[in-house]
Amino acid sequence: MFDTLPRILTLVAAIGAGISGGVFFGFSTFIMGALGRMPDRQGLVAMQEINRGAPNSLFMLALFGTGIVCLVLGVSAVRRLDDPAAIWQLVGCVVYLAGVVLTIVYHIPRNNALDAVDPTSTGAVDAWREFRTGWTTWNHVRTLTSIGGSVALTVAVRLG
């Protein structure tokens, strides 16, 4: 059975993972499709603006704040592996953190590279098309890790 603080942090992490998953789900299910239907240069410019606006305090709190909470909860869960709720907590944290790592090592570098593309240059259209395909595929993975983490953390709250 969880103590009060780990239970509260698990609930906070479940909500944060769900919020992050919702953002990624929106990109995977309709935003990237809409940008892909736009003329290439317009889609490129729109994505550049989205990427410039994404690192705001509220989204960073949801994405990376939840990651920090998951690190703390993961350590706590490892110390209580005899508790079934702790196992779900650990699974939820690991799954969510996999998506955070994916964001850091894949999405952020590609977002930064896209930001450096001059939309009027001759290679801009090819850069945009290549970006859109790979970015969206790996965003599906981020969606699944965030939602999966949220589900596992919610089960942990229920068991706790």
C-alpha cells in the first residue's frame, strides 16, 4: 500500500503522462495530416512555428515535469517491489520515460534541424517531406509511451 506522498505523485504522473499523450495523439491523428495536405512550403513554415511555440512553460511542465516525477517514483517503486501497485508504478514510469528519451534524442534534434531550413531554398520541400514522414512515425511511439505510462500509473493508483 502506498504512503500518501507516493500515491499523490503517482496520480500527478498519471495525469501528466495523459496530458502529454493527448498532445502527441493530436499530432499523430490530425495535425501532421493537415500540415501534409497543405502546400509543402506552407506546411514547413507552419511546423516551424509550432516547434517554436512548443517549448512553453506549461507543455514543458507536463512533459519534463512528469519525467522528473517518474524518476522519483521509479526509485520509490524499486524499493517496494513486493507491492503489486509498485510494479505498475515502475512500469508506468519506465514506459513514460522511454517517450521522454525519444523526445530528447530524436524529436528535438529534428525540430531544431527543421527550424534551420529556409522555406525558400531549393531543398526545403524535400527536407519537409522527409521530416514529416519520420517525425510522425516516431511520434506514434511517443503517443503510445505516454498513454501507456498513464494507464499503468492509473492502475497503480487504483491498487494503492
